[in-house]
Amino acid sequence: MRDFIQALPKTETHLHIEGALPYELLTAWDAHRWPAQPDFRARSYRYVTFPDFERILLEHALPWFTSAERYHEAAKAIFAKHVAQNVRYVETSFHLPVTGFINVPGPEIIAAIRAAAPAGLEVRVFAGMLRTDLGGELRATIDRLHTWENLAGVDLHGCEQMPTHPDTAAVWAELRAAGKITKCHAGEFDGAARVRDAIEVLGVRRVQHGVRAIDDPAVVKLAADTGTTFDVCPISNVGLQVVPTMAAHPLRRLMQAGVRCTVSTDDPLCFANSIVEEYETLARELSFTSAELAQLVRNGWEIAAVPAATRTKIIAEINRLAGATTEAQP
């Protein structure tokens, strides 16, 4: 199974670049400040609350991400890990510049990230923002996002219980009209109603997480009927106590109900996880078969922003690997 997972040409479609900062970069920078094995990176660690998680993430990410060059250095190390795991397509988001956070122009960050992508790895960059940012100093920046040529799309992230700014639906529609992909974090720390709002009010077809939709069969059906994709992060969901254990994770039930799901790592800085480990965990703890794992990988390519010929070629490769695995089983 491990060889099969490695051989699959995988995607990663839910990755926060600040939350993916390779911890070894921090240790190499200042081993005294950043010890090699902090408690929060142990697989058994559980974050008590979302603010607890956010605090730890920011305490580690903010000192690093101070320039476009630092984004480039981190992205280069992140993408090298992807290549080593046979990941061939990545969608990653960065937090929009704001006073007191990054203070680097967005287009410079996008260029730095894209320049770090090695040959053979397709990278799409998204701008992430809080649900309330449209009502603050970032509004002028958000209103120009449709002009950022190399921006693939946008994502609402952060504390899910925040009220969504009332202008978001209109702004998201304008961005889609300009060819940008719109995403929204929903169904993680808040209930299925947030997933419904993301689909029906904001018009997104890419929900980040979405797992709490399982609490309402009508919302699960809505996601399936509208072709909405849930970009799921199982290890993150357990670490943040969105689900109590991996055995309780609703991923298989969502898939069986017709919801297209993908698998990603979310914030490897905080979870010390990898995309291969995500798949291995599904196989080991949820008894996912090679066919189910192949379907998850196929789903990633179905929604990837790549030419149709590339998609067809990669899916054919997945089908060959899945067929060979099936034939090898007694």
C-alpha cells in the first residue's frame, strides 16, 4: 500500500503556505528558540481551541514571513517535499498583506511562490483572508484582486464563527466573472449551515474542510447535487478535535453520498504531517482500499486548474496504477 500511495500522482488542494513552513527551517535559523521536537508537533497533540492553534501557528510563522524572499525560500522547501512524495499539482494560499502582519505586496508574494515551483509541479496561488476583511483596511486590496494576473483565486479562512461580511457574495461573484476560483472554509468548527451558506449564498464550489456537513443530510445532498468539492484534511481535523478520532472521520460517508472529496495537509507546520501520511492514515485507520485512495487522487485532478489534456493523461495514469493494484490482489 505504501508503494501504491507513493506511485499515485497526487494533488494538494488545501494548503496554507504560512502554515506549511517547514519546521526545520526555523530550527536551522535558531535552534535555541525553535527546539527540534516541540510538543505541538507530536501526532498525539490536540489543540484545545482554534485560538490556541492560531496562536501557535502565528508565533512560529510571523517571525519568518517578513519578505518575498522568505516566502520563496519556504516555498522552495515545501515544494521539494511535494516532489519527493510524487505530488504534481498544488493549490496554496497566502494571507493577504495587512498592517501588523506581512507588509509585502501581494503580487510580490505570488511571484516569489511561483518562482519556487520546480519543473513537473504545477502550482496555483490563492489569496486568503478573514471573513471580516472586506469591512476593513484590506477592502481596497480585495477590490483589485481581479487584476492580479497570476492569482488563481481567493479563500475565506480563519475563525469560522466570524460573521461573513455582507458584500462577500457580490465580490466573490465578480472574482469568478474575472476567472478566479472562489473557496471558503466551512463545516470545520461551525456546523452544516455554514456549508450551505458557502454554496448557496457565496456561490462557491470549493469548500475547505466541509466535514461538519455530515450533520445534515440535506446539506450533504446539496453538496453532491451542485458538484461541490470538499478539500478535506483528516489529520488536521483530528488534531483540532473537529472529529474525536480518525475512526470517526466522515470522509468515507461523504464520498458514498456523492460528495467529491480531496485530501490535503492544511498546516504541516502545526501538524507535522505529509500528504503521503494522510493517505497512509486513511488506509491504516479507516481501511481505505486502493480503489478508494485512487478515487481521492482522481478527484484532485478533476478540479485541478490544468489543461484538459493534462487531466486526461494523469487520470489515465491513476487508472493504470489502480488496475494493476487490483489485479495483484488475491
